[in-house]
Amino acid sequence: MATMNFEGCMKTVRALPDDLRGRVALVDESIVISEEQKGKIEIINLSTRTSRLGILTIRFVSPGRFDAEYARYASRTGLGDTDIQQMAIDLIARAHAQGASDIHIEDNGTFCKTRFRILGILVDDMELDGDTGRRLIRTIYEHLGSSQDSPTFDVISALDGRIANRDFLPHGVHSVRIHSEPTECINGENGCGTFMPLRLIHDTSGASGTLEERLAKLGFTSSDVTITDRSGRQRTACAQTDIFRRLADRNGMVLISGCTGSGKSTALAHTMEALIQERPGDNFISVEDPPEKPIPGMHQIRVNSKLDQQRSGGASAYTMAIAGTNRCDPDTVMIGEIRYADAAMAAIEVAQSGHAVWATIHASDAFGILTRLEVMLRGHMTDPLRTVCDPTVLSGVEYQRLIARLCPHCRKPLRENRQALRPDRRGRLERCLPPELIYGDSRHDGMFLRNERGCEHCRASGQPGLLRQTVVAEVVAIDPAMLAMLREGDMEGARVHWRDELHGMTYFEHARLLLTQGILDPVTTEDQLSMSIDYDLDRDRQAQKRSPARSGAERWL
């Protein structure tokens, strides 16, 4: 049996005319071709040439299936100086095929390596010699991407760019966000290396369903849930999708937060798509720098901050675009991200004008959003919290993280594998939850651990034992009593009111709930939260000492 010459096959495919190359994909040891190319002389000749190189099968599929399943494997560039360009395209396609959210390219002087973030965890991809790796970095920035910074890659500068040309991207990826940073590198030229992270921005427009259905698919709870503490006491937490619905029916500002890679932009995009479908008579405007992914029905205002700032005499183009939405007759305004005080103040003005405003912001938890805004606006406002926590401004806050889910086919029961869990981890679980929820009894299966060998269902994910990711979140619809406490700076009192009287659920409680349901693994959960699973218990005890629980009437006084 012939051994496939992969590089030879790739060169043969790349030698096809431009109009054919993108409709031919090399997958494993076969070639897949879109049916509309059948019968062309170049395709007939291709069969003869590739059979000599070890390709034994050529398959034709419908154009729709080719676009959906195989287009990402197609070669879209020619030969010669574009070999590195094709390597870059193949790198992005390979990352997408493995389910990666990010690509890291690291120039260490004598060699470069690439890594993929899959289900929140970094895994090695390949190593290159230093010269090839640096050519790859430069090609991605200068030839595949477009930039608001210098068009020429500069190893000593931090640079940003974006790949939006569909010829360079696999099916299902809308764009790739480029960033590069100079790094200290003893083996690099002049002691300087490069770290280039690439974020793959996926299309969401293929999704469908109501707001509640979309959010449930992301992992938000879709029904009221029972939360049990270590002593066995139980309380009910409201469905997170119901809280989102209440927020969607209000005017004012809703802020979605989380760390980088927490899925906040995806949650925001799904929310906007669902509301646009529900409200065809409304006008939806977004301000993004730049728009990450298309949202059908949304007027997405493109902002080129650096160019427009020069034209506007130094004023922030992003801030001016946010303020300018008031002149666009909006019903709902989406703001890609609030990073600085001027953008926050512009968003507040839009909310005060009676519009619904949805935006993302970086914060440590839901109530940390208000602390972040207070710090951000200090020096720009006399009393930031009184301004933000006004009934005409603040509607709700949400915080989320993404955790990799266990493969349901090969997960291991914790009760049969207790020795696999470190004593300190077992101790933290036992501090939070009753033993029957951890180890199981006649009514409960208990928790499960990851099978790191995986099975046929999960090995292809790149993280054996894990499949997909799910949200752990806290969703807060602000009420008048909470606003009164927040305006007085009683953050802990507001948190207690939310949990005890509004039946809220913290993201730690959400994570523990999913652990008891066998959806998450305790080790992976703590690693991806970067905190112990019982972290919130000490915080809540301290909060109750500083702000003892009061009745609803007392909170109003």
C-alpha cells in the first residue's frame, strides 16, 4: 500500500487554478471535492497525480456539505513566497478543527512553538525553527491581517490587528484577533522575542431559538434549582434564564463581565440575536472596536480608534461613537467593551436617555462590576456610585466563567476513586457540601472525576475526558432596595439581599451544583476558576459580620 506524501499532495492541490483551489480539501488520506467541480479537466488530472502520491480516494460532496464540513481544510493560496502564508492558514484551520479558542505563537529566539487553548487549557501544537517562526509571525500580521497600527511588523512594539479576509479563514470562524507583545528573550536578536496570541472569533449567526433556549445551551440554569450547604440546609435559586428575561424587558444598563475567554461576548451576541428576532420593529445599534462577529439585524458601527482620534483632535472616537448612538434613534444599544471612564460616562448618558444598554466589562464578580466602575469614574464624578446606581441607569449585572465539562461516556465515580483526589481537595468539598452529594448514596450518584485516558467520544477534543465548556455564572437583576444600599456603599448588604431575598446564586454555588450533577470535575473546576471551590464561604462569613441580615423593610430605612 502506498505511503501518502502529504507535502507532495498539498503542493499538487495548491497548484490548481485559483477558482478551483478553495473547493478541494485534503482530509486524512483522501481528497474531498465540491460537486460543482466534477468533470473539469484539472480535477481529472488531479486524480492521476495524487494517486501516485498515495491518495487512494477522491470523494465528491454537495456544495453545502463542503462548505459546512470541509472548506476549512481547503488550500486558498499558491506556492513560492506564500508557503509561509499557507502555513499560517493551515495553523488557523487546524486550531479551529481541534476546537481551540486561541492560538499562542511564542518566539524563543532559537525556536518558536505554537500552542492551542482547547476547553480553556493550553496544549502544545508544534515547534518551528526560529527563522520560520518569525516569518510566520510577520506573515500573519502583515499579509493575513489588517491593522490600525503600523502596517509593518515591529518586534519591539505591542501591536494589534485583525484577520477578516474570508479566504484565510475556515468555515465557522468570522475573524481572528491579533495581538503581539515584545518579550525578554536571552536567545533572541537584541534580547527580544515575540509573544503573539490569536483569538478565534466564531460565528454565532447559525444558532437559533428563544433567548431562554440560547442561554440554556450555554449553560445558564433554565429552571429554579435547589442549593444545599454542608449542614444540609437548602434554599431555592431562581432560574438564570428567567432573570435574563427580566433584564431584557427593562431599559437601563446591563453589564456582562468575566475574565478574558469567559464567553461574555458570546453570551452578549446570543442575547442580541434573540432580542432582534423577537422585536423586528426595534432599532438595534452596536459600537465595537472593531465588530468581532456579525449580528444579523444589528447596525454595527465600526470604530477605528487610532485613525478617527487623529481626525477628531484627540477626542476618543469610541466615546464619540457611543454618544452618537443617541442620534441614531435606537431602542437598544450594545457596547462591545467598557474599558475607560469616558466610555463608561457615555454609556451612562445613553441609559439616562431612556434606552436599553448592554455592554461587557472586566470585573472579578457581579458586584465587582460596581467597584470597577467606581474606581474607573473616580476623579470624573463627585459620587460615582450614586450616579451609576440610579433607577434610570443600572438595570442588572452578570458575571461568568467557562469550565470544561466531563465526558459523560468515560467519567469515573469519585466514590470509587477517592485516592485520585488530593486530601486538600476532598477537604474543601466536604467543607461545602454534605457527604451524600460528594460520594453518593441510594438517592445520589455523587461526583465524578475526569478519565484522562478518554474514550472514542472525547479523544478528538484534544482534552481526553472533557467535552465542550459550560457557563458558571451569577445573574443579578437590580431592585430598588438593592439600589438604595449600593448608593450608600453597602456592597455586602446588597449581596446578602440578592442571595437571601431575591434568590440569587453565586458562580461558586453554580459550579458546586454542576459538580453534584456530575457535569464538572472538581480538579478541572478549581484549576479553571483559579480559586478553591470553597472560596466564597469565608467571604460570606465576613460579609455577614459586617452587614447582618435585615428584613426588607429595614433595608429601606
